[in-house]
Amino acid sequence: MPDDAAPVVPARIFPGLSEHNRMFWTGGADGRLRITRCTRCGLWVSRPAEDCPDCGGAFEARPVSGRGTVHTYTINHQPFNPAVPVPYVIAIVELVEGPELRIATNIVDCEPDSVHVGLAVEVRFERHDTDDGDLYAPVFVPQVETAEPERSVVGNVDEPRTNAHHRGSP
């Protein structure tokens, strides 16, 4: 588990793992956020799926930078689950890899009232021990401004494609 992984938060519900979403939910083990991308046309789709909605091509999970901005958010004050402390932030983060490449997530490690549209954020992962093994929920934290920006993901990051699709949460 990466040293910068967020502490485990109780009561997160995960979907059943499949060949299409496994890398999304396990990729945090090495600190990399992976989003599916069409091998034929290059379309990014933030919900793992069987094939591309544009061209029918196959998808593969590709690493992305893990950086983005808050596109929209809400602060939940209702204790729907007593194991989850309130308030907490539910957000849609637009990733820097392309306009409209968005992911539903939580913003953590900050005061909920400090979150705003346009806030620069970066991914961290919550590790959860499940029947399917360790799963890593991607959550986002405000970016720390430094002289040399630190990156939680390094290596080969793909070029953006302008007509990325969001197909719901993974």
C-alpha cells in the first residue's frame, strides 16, 4: 500500500468485481488511478464497461495523473449510515486528462466548507479489506501548493481526448 493512502473509512460499499472494473478498484495498491480507454478510438470512459459506446472497440485500464478540479459537489449532513461520520463531501472531479472526463468521489482531509468548484485536487486511496481481497477506493484531497508539485502517480500518462464520456460511477 502506498504511504500516502488515506486511512480506512468504514462502510464503503463496493460493486462485485469483474474483468471490466477490477483494475479500477485494485489499482490503488500501487498508487495509480486507472480509467478505461478505448484501444481503437482513444475514448476515455470513467465507468468500466465491456466495450466502447462510440466505436465498439475494446477497453483497457490506463493510468492517469490523478489530478483534477472539483466540477460540482454537495456536503452531506444526513447520517444515512451511522458508521459514516457526517458531514462529508460528495463531488464530481474533472480529471486533467480531458474535458468531461469526470469521476464521482469524496473529497477528504479538509474541512467540508473549504471545498469549492474549481478546487485543485489529487487522488489518494482508501484501502478496504473485502471478500474479494484488498480494494482501493479513490478519494481526492486538495492539492498542496509547493514550488515543485508532487505527483502521486508517475510514469506513462496518456494524451487527452476531448470527447470523453462519463457513464456513471464505476
